[in-house]
Amino acid sequence: MHPDLEFFLEEVFDDIEPVIPGVGRVIVEPDYDAEPAAADKPKLAEELIEFVKDHPDPGETDVPEGLKVLAKYIRRVTLRSDTLEGPWVEVAPPGYWI
């Protein structure tokens, strides 16, 4: 488990604005075996947006292998219709009660 992974992901996803009506928030579950690489930041954010656009329905979905950078860092994405204060993308550890 890399100790800076959650901070790295929060930093990458913090500025992403909602891109799909009806998706109030996005919750990502990190893959703690991943080691953060600054060079992945732009592609990681881009692939998360692509994923949400391709999977706009609320619910939990595993990250497809075709999104290589996203799959490197994220195990699962949950889209919710409700909203909360804070960033649109939330980084939650495994087993987190959503």
C-alpha cells in the first residue's frame, strides 16, 4: 500500500467538474498496489471523465482494462445521483459505506 496514493488521487480528481446530468457524485475505490506517478495525472483524469460518460447510470462498476491508466489506480467506480458538499469525485477506501 502506497501511503500517498489517496492524496495523489484526490489531487488529480479535485478539479473535475460534473460532466453528466443525473450523476451527483463519483466515488472511486483505489487500488492500493499502485504507486503514484506524476506523469499519469492528465491521462488519469481524462480516463475517469471518459468512463463516466460511457457509464452514466448510477451504480457500481469495475474499471475496464481498456482504460489502462484508470485501471492502474482505481478498482471500482460508483456513480451516485445524490450530491454532497465537496468535490464531485470522492476517493473512498475499500469497504467504505457510501
